[in-house]
Amino acid sequence: MGNSNLVVVEGYQITEYLKNRWFDLKPLIYDTLTDGWKGGMDAHLTLQTATNQQLARLVSAYVLGFIDPSTPYGTLLFNEFNRLRPTLAIETPCVEWDEELNQWMVWLRLRSSDEAYKNEYEVGGSGWNGHPETFEDVATRTFGKKFGVPVTLQTILWPSSFPNQEERGSYFHLVCPVKFDIRPEVKGVDIIRVPVNQLPENTVEHHREIIIPAAAAYAKNRALYEAGLFMQQLALGQKHLGENGQAFDQETAKLVVAAALKLKQPQTPMGTDMYNAFAPHATNISCEGVCLRQAGDGHVEVFLTEHPFYPGKLVGMGQVVRAGEDYTDTLDRLREKEFGVPTVFKYVGERHYPKGERGHFLCRIYLSSCEGEPKTKGGWYRAFSLPENVESGHAEMINHALVVYTTSLNAPW
């Protein structure tokens, strides 16, 4: 033998070091050499798959122990891995807005003739080598090699991450948009910047169909996506809430609320749940209808009802002024939704509650005279001896309206 470091085992030349390691640490490989080496490994050389799979697995497992997992695998080893198990690929599209062209653009790189998907355009990506490499490391490695630029990783688009069966094996793609810190340029590599809706015909299919559309949608709706991601993290306990149910990260919480509010038309009703959550954060103006009448026995009565925000308490009827409304609009809604019968309103003053239980309110008080019974479920109570469970702010407004009413018992006005 020309190389003194080689020894013969069962007719094959291997290194002395590897032989000793095999014999010391992997007796089963040694025991199987006579029966399996020639039949199994010779078949592997011609058929690409060893007939003795037990031996093939043992040899592969042992040899892999010599590889540092933090180093690149190289194309040959990487492709063999892909045959055996899905590869986690980090796809890193860079989509950005072009002010002059007034459209979204994406950076693409033409793959070389010795790569998979040869001579097709891609967004850039790479397989994850595993711990301790982070996704940021993958993005940096990918773009340093393929685009020649440092990048900033933005987030992982989990709903757009997907499995894909390719010629070179099975992949699970994580779509992670990035931002280029400088203009990309690599000598001898065709790098282009094109509108996301005008991709070259020779763009890698799953990049065209899934990765680029997802990245473009994320770029257009980034605030909304990140708001949803923040809410998801709170729901799963990945971010924490205080005992009062409010987020510790108040700056992000404000951005989340802002993104969500843009989805709602300002002129449409908030609904009870939304308004109860919104009211403490705003200065609210309401039109309160204090409905009084003189009963047959001469007593003055007030119509009271219940409200879900004040369980166990009695309140009057009222409506909050909505965006774009004037007071007449609000009173028309109050007449239609709560009184349900012809009603005349007379403004008699206001009360200001900056620290009310429901939030900051400026309440405009209206004496209300209606024809018949209000449609809202409730009842008539003596106004000068209110029940103890009348909400305190409403009790003040009733007393204020009583002063005006008792000096003008010839209502309606």
C-alpha cells in the first residue's frame, strides 16, 4: 500500500485511526463487516442504496460523529440528508416599497447552473444547521454569500410557512422577510429588483406562488400582522399580562390597538364590549334622557332601566355621541332605540364626570317627554325618593332635571 496510514480490513483499505475507533467503540460494525461490508457497501456503490441497511445506518451514524454540526455541510452531504428527512429551510425575501415607481418591489438572485433550480430566480434562503445557529445567523449567512449584504430579520410568517416536496428532498420552509441594509451586489451574480406582480417567468415556482406573495402582503400590512402576533403571544403565555389583564409592554399594546382600530368604520356602532373597553381611554360625550312624568296621585315619577355595565343598579336612558354626529343625530337615535315612541327633548344642563366608573364623561341632560310607555324594559319610580340602587351619576342628573321640571309642569315644551 502506498499510504502507510491505511490498513486492510476484510479486503478494504481504511485508515488505522478509523479502524481502531470502529473496533473499540462500534463492535457491531466489526461483527457485521464479514457479512455486510462487501454485499452492502458494494451495492451502495452501484445502486446508491446499501442492501444491508443495518450496517449502512451504523456506519453513517458513526461517521457523522466526526462532523462539527456548526460547520456547513456542503452540497453532497446536504443533498443526502434531504433524502432521509425534511430539511428546515429559512426563506428570506426582501420586499420594499419604491416611492418613485409607486409599487412593491422584491430582490431576486439568479441561481447558477450547478445549483438546484438552476438558472431560476430565487428570493434567497438556506437550510438551518441546527443549534446553536439562530435564524438571524441563517439570514446573515445567506445574504452574505448570495447577495453580499448584511440584513435585518423582521419576523417569521408562521401562517405562510409550508412543507414542500422537491426533487432534492422534503423541505419545511419558514418564510422570514428581511430588510437589506445596503444595495446588494455580488460579482458575477445576476441580482435584480422587480415589481412583485411582474416576476420573471423563470422564478422558482414555490417562491413565486407562496413566498413572495406572503412577504409582499406582510410588507403592506406589517402593523396588522405584528398586532396579531403580539395578541397570539399574550394568549399563549409567551408574553405576560398583569393581574388587571393589561399588557406589561404598553408601547406595543398601543400599536396593537391602533392597528385594530383602523379596521373599523368610525361611523358604525362600537357595540357594548368594544365601547366598554374604549370608554376609559377617551373623553366621552353623552346625551342623557331624563324621562319624568306627573302620576295621577300627584307624585313626580322617573323612568329607570338597567344597564349591563352597572349590574344591580338602575340608570336612565342615554346614548353616546358617535364620530361625525351632532347632538340632534344622537337624540334621534336615543328616541328610536330606547324610547321607541314620539319624544320631545329639552336641554337643561350638563354634568362632568372625569373619573367616572365607566370612564371620562361629559353628560348633556335632556328633560324627556314621551307619548306612551318607552319600549326599553324598565319601570317608573318616585323621583323625589329614588331607590338606593340608582347609579350615583344618574341620581345627580335626575335631581338636576327635577329642579327644571318642577318649575315647568306644563310639559311638553
